[in-house]
Amino acid sequence: MNTAYLSLGSNIGDRLDMLQEAVRIVMNQEDLHISRISSVYETAPVGFTDQASFLNMVVEVQSNLSAFKILSICLETEQVLGRIREFRWGPRCIDLDILLYNDENMESENLIIPHPRMHERGFVLIPLLELNPNLNHPITGVPFRQYVEEQKEGVHLWKTFDGVDAFVHSEN
Ligand code: X6L
Ligand code: MG
Ligand code: MG
């Protein structure tokens, strides 16, 4: 069994509903189980800053699937939810990224793991550390909690749910 962590983000439309729909689609895949979800955070946009604030969260996945198959599930989920890519770093109704796949380090044309900039992004690190405070960066070996110190700005706890089922069934 493999453990992966996925980062989810939305800043267009009903942002919470988009996160919920994405989690529902992913958890309905065969041979893949969402074991835990982080709280939802409201986060200031980074990269391209002149856009709406995001809701971000991280989910922990258990699966026998390869990282490539999980990537295709992420991209298909974005398609099903109607993602339109207008420009790099621009607004999106839903984004699903693979952060970690076990402690593996892989670089191929369309997939790099660990996610190359994850240790520079508070909106990724804070929800990830909520799920697993003792994770180390698979390449550098540095605890992620050491990277997060200078990146807490603009990341605010928005809502906590009592488990995966409570999250996907919550009405808003
Ligand atoms: C210098 C240059 C500093 C580029 C930062 C950071 C670029 C993050 C892209 C960067 C740079 C990104 C989200 C977001 C995006 C999200 C929040 C990206 C890709 N996605 N901001 N910005 N949440 N809060 O999910 O992550 S665009
Ligand atoms: Mg992203
Ligand atoms: Mg992405």
C-alpha cells in the first residue's frame, strides 16, 4: 500500500462545494481510499496575487495505484469539475496536485514528486503538517515543520470537519 498526499485548492465559484465535489470524485475511485482530510484554510493568493483568495486543504490517500495513475485521477477530476486553464497561476475552480507519494523522489516529463515548490507554500505546508506533523522532505530530509515557520502569513483556518464522511456530507 502506498500513501500519497494531495493538495486541493479553489478560488472560483462555490469554493467549498468544489473541494467537496473533488473529494467525492476521488474517494469513489476504485483502489483508492481517502484516509484523512485536513481542515480547510482560506489563503491569500501567491504567484499571481491579483485574484480572489483560495480555499485550500490536503488529503491523505492510501492506494495501490501508481503515482501516474493518481495523477490521471487528479486531472480527470479537474476536467469533470469544469476547470478551464486561462493562464499560468491564474484563478481556477479546482486544482489537485500530488505533493508526496511515499517518500519517493521521481522526475518525469509530466510528474515531479515531491511537488517541487511545496516547501515554499504555506497553503500546502500548514494543512499537510496538520495531518502529519513529523513528515520530512524526502529529498532534503528537513522536517517540513522547519520550512513552515516563515510561511504562516496569509493562511487562516477556515473550517474543520469531523472526518472525511462529515466533510463530504456537510451541507452549506
Ligand atoms: C515567486 C514566483 C513566488 C512564483 C511565488 C507560488 C507561483 C505559487 C505559483 C511563486 C508561485 C504558485 C494557489 C495559489 C496558485 C493555491 C493559494 C502556485 C500556482 N495556486 N495561492 N496560487 N492557493 N493561496 O492553491 O501555487 S498558482
Ligand atoms: Mg497547484
Ligand atoms: Mg495543479
